[in-house]
Amino acid sequence: MVYIQIWDQYQRAVEDLYLSAPIRTRYVVKYRHCDGKLVLKVTDNISCLKYRTDKLQDLKKFERLNSSLMEKMQHRKEAKPVEGGDAAGGGAAESAGAAGGAGSSTPKQPGTPKQSGKSTPAGGVGKKRKGKNR
């Protein structure tokens, strides 16, 4: 596990590694606040690519790499959606909502508890407090 020193080489190698084995590739980000270091590690159990930085301007590069990998992860060839299929389905739902006219604002659900400024625990029952009312 050798650290790659040049960002452009690291980014190109990471994208190539992901494209060669998308199912096996893992992407790990580790930030050590006490040192101010960001460590990126991408591996497919055969090769391991690491990059370490403590420079603030490298965070923008990291964000671009992260966005690029997320795009590649979401646009798989097998699960590519049909362009016209989503638009037709969404249009019908929008036209049905528009047919409601003036009363189309979101109505209050029956049985929904009134929201107060105080939060309650998961059980829904708040503790009684002694002393001042808050």
C-alpha cells in the first residue's frame, strides 16, 4: 500500500480501478481531526490505491472525485432507466394533483398529533418536570 503523491494520477487510477471491478471496489475516506489529514483508500482486494493530504485546496479535488465516483455508481448499464418512461408517469401524477383546484394544498392528516415546540422521547410521553415550566 503505497501512497500516490500526484492527485491526477490517483484520480485516473481510482476511476480505472472502479470501472474494471465495480462490484468488488471499496472506497474508504478517513479524516483525522487531530492531525488535519485526509486519507483516501480505494481497493478491490487485489490492488490498493491510497492518497494522503493535509492541504485545504485538496478538499475540492476530493469532492470532485467523490461526485465522479457516485455518478459512475448510479449509472449502471443494467439498470439504465428508459427516458420516456419516467416523464409519462410523473406527468399523470402532476395532472391529478393539479385537478384538485383551490383545495390542492396539503391537508392535515387525520389523527396526526399537533406539533408543539417541545420534543418528546420515542415513546411519545414526556416526563413531568418539577419546578419551573419550560
